[in-house]
Amino acid sequence: MHMVLGAHVSVAGGLKNACNSAENTGSTAIQIFTKSQLRWQAKELDLNEINAFKKCTAAQKLIVLSHLSYLVNLGSSDEDIKEKSLNAFINEIKRCGILGIKYLIFHPGSNKNLTEAETINKIAKNLNIILRKTKDFKNVILVIETTAGQGNQIGYKLEHIAEIINLLDNPERFGVCIDTCHIFAAGYDIRTQVFYNNFMENFDKIIGFNKLCAFHLNDSLKPFGSKIDRHAPIGKGYIGLDAFKLILKDKRLDNIPLIIETPGGDKEHKADLDILKSLS
């Protein structure tokens, strides 16, 4: 089996520093924020920085994923938030295209004043606007992440994601990322072979394995079905090691980036990745 394992790493001090973190942690794939995820604005990418990043990721044969800012909410009824979200999303797709990043992961969105069906329609409508405005960046795959269902998040049911994809003008530009902490918090158990198989069969039936682009491997600080999104180090939460063993032995996940977003920096991430490698 060929496992592609890595961590969400910091780009503090410049994008190419992500390559140092990849080396420090033993990652063959990395996930980054290409800009501060706490701000709407993004500093223009500098040509030297672009070249240095592309050069080091190519030299290390890294698969690179970007994660969209958590500020973006495509389900919002607030016109200001909607406009900022559309602009930030479009800008991030362009940044990924320029940097040669293949996957852009994002959370679908939420709205406390609308029904789930109405929010899903709003999200799909906004994604269709984004698709029209980024026709030149079809090489960037937009990856919808499963959510824990905290607040009024859409995406805690596989059906939500299937419905969004169904409403898109160019569904071929989209993929899906399964987050272990999120699905567990949302009420999908994966702690035994039977539960894991059930979940994966459901995923295939409802969304389709052809859409699976990435897996986030995170243990959960909160119990099963809590709807609370809190990541724990591998084996130190309510999910436990057995589930991760099942994932790492699943041949269907060959060449699919498996990314940890566990607490800590390079040192802690290396420890988590070493545990996962020992399980495989």
C-alpha cells in the first residue's frame, strides 16, 4: 500500500517554511493556509516566494492542500459577509492556481435563520457564482469538508454534501474531504470494523468514492455525537487507535492524502504521524 501521510503545517516566515515542516514531521503531503486565516485580506503573492515554494514542494514531491479561511461563510444571509466570502474564496482559488496547489478544502457554511434546505441552496448558488468567476482555474479541485454540525453548520450529514454537489453547474470541479473528528462528533461511528465499513459504504452510496480527495485524521476531545468540533492528538481522544488502524489498512485510500490537524507544532505532529505509521 502507498500511504500519503502528512500534517497541516505553519507558513510563518514564508510559504517555503512549510517544506521545512514537511521534512521535520516526515510528511509526504501538507496542508497550509496560504494567508492569515483570521483576516479577510490577503497580501499579494511575491514572485520569489511563489518560485521558492514551487521549487521546494516539487523537490520533496509533496502533495499540497490549502484550507480556506474559517471566516468564509457561503450560507450567510448577511450581504457584507456574503460578498467578502465570495471574494476571499475566488482569491484563494487563484492563489492555489498560481502556487500549483491541487486541492482547496472548505467548510460549506451555516445560517441560523434558514432551514437546512434553504442554506444548502444558498451555498450551492454561491458556489456556482465562484465557478463562473474561476473558469481559468479548473485545475484547482474544490474540496467540501464534512463538519461536526456545531452551531448551524451544513455538512454534518453526507446527504447535505451530496445535495450541494447535485446543485452545482460543474460538479466535476469538486471533491470531498472526510474529517474523522467531525464525522464522529456528527454521529457517524467508525471505531469498529463493522461501523467503519458501514460508514464507508454509506459514503460510496450517497456521495461516491470517486469524489473522495482527502482525509483529515483527528481524534476527538468530545464524546460521540457531541456535535462539538475539538481535535485531540491521535489515540488521546474518544475515537481511539482502532479506528485509525482501519483507515490506514484500507486499500481504497491508496494515494489519497491523509492529513492530521492535531494540536501542537512540528514536534507533536511528528509524534502523531509516527503513531499512524506504526499502525499501518
